[in-house]
Amino acid sequence: MYDYMPNGSLGSLLHERNGRPLEWELRYQILLGAAQGLAYLHHDCVPPIVHRDIKANNILIGLEFEPYIADFGLAKLVEDGDFTRSSNTIAGSYGYIAPEYGYMMKITEKTDVYSYGVVVMEVLTGKQPIDPTIPDGLHVVDWVRQKRGGLEVLDPSLLFQPESEIEEMMQALGIALLCVNSSPDERPTMKDVAAMLKEIKHEREEFAKVDVLLKGSPTPENHENKNSTGVRATSSSKPVMQSFYPGSVNTSFSASSLLYSSSSNAKMGFK
């Protein structure tokens, strides 16, 4: 039995178009909350819990759009951290099951990580894992890879957001690509996923602080560079911020660079 969730599930918010499309800020908060919830199950519960059926319809949305991970009918307790235990049946939902689960039949937290990565792509693209609008019947993961993680894969309703938010979306897409790595060992842990998602907003806040400082501290050039009408000729602060953060535009979280770069640096032990 669950509490009543007035906003239904993440799946219904994304795919049942009954009103305004879900804005990026709410999508981000839902993704971060779900990542933190999974990190709690994997790292803080004793014994750890593997959910085994992470999907958009199993993330319920509360009154303030706070996410709740639901439906633990397939969940497994992992005694003594033994993630090598075999399962007798394939658990999960079509489109969200990690590819290795079909032949390894192992209970592992990295299958949850893969499923979560599919959810992130679903949130960013507005498409279901197996979606009739995706050409050639491709899975959303294969479609995003085929498009090399470009802007064209984003939900069209998100493309009118400010440039700073578009960059956040592309960074989140890069994290999703890490989660759906074909090699389970190369996927990050959910604790690391939550940390990377938080860093997206932290980075933006730092940019904003620098921008405020720059705008509030006139330089000698600002006093000297005037045009013929006496109007101060100031340059945009964006190039200055890039000098403070030279990797801010094409970071290691960039979807296109993550797609073909080695993710060995993201390989971390499960603790």
C-alpha cells in the first residue's frame, strides 16, 4: 500500500500530455532524487538492496514533485555484499533490462544503474525505451548513440530553455551514457551518479557567482572603452567566464565526448 501520489508516476508525466510539458528544473530534481534513493538502497541499507525493476512508471511523484521509488516486488537483499548470486528468472521490465542480465543471470547493482540510465534518457528525450517514433525500431540507448548524443535527441519542449540549462541537459545525457555502458564494470555506482548530477548544478552556481562578481567589479578597460556616442562598450562576460573555467563548454560530461571516450576513469569500486 502506498500513499496517494497526486502527480502520478514519472512515466505518466512524460508521456501523457495533459498540460504543460515538464520543465527541466523539475525533471532534474526528479532524476537527482531518484539517484539518491537508489544510492541509499545500494550503499546505506544493511544488507544492500537491488531493486531490479527501475523504470519511469516505478518512480512516483509527490505533491512537490519529489520522487519516490516504488514497487519492490522484484527487489533482492544482498547478503554479505555478494552480488555474484545467480537468479533463476529474468527480472525487470522490457526496455530497461541491462543487456548482460539475459545471459549472466546475476543479481548485481549495476543492472539498476543501467536501468536508471535508460530512465535519464527517457526524461531527456521524452521517448520511451521502445518508442514508435524512433526510426528503424531502435532502442532509445542505441538511437542516442547513433546520434552521437547531439542536441537533436532532446525533447523538443526542452529546446526553448536558456543555454545554461541546455548545457545541464547535455551533461546529464553524458552521465546517462556512462550508466548504460555495455560493460557492467565500467558503469559508475549510484553514489557516484548522484554526486555527478549534483555537480551539474554546483558548476552552474559557481558560474553565476563569477558572473555577478565580474559585473559588479568594473575594470579599467570598461572606463576607457567608449564609442563615439559616449556609451560604454563592454564585452560579454561569457568569454571571461570561459577563461576562469576553460573546460566549461566541452567538459568531460559532454555527451558526445563521453560516447567515444574511455570511461575507465569512472570505474569505481562498490562500497
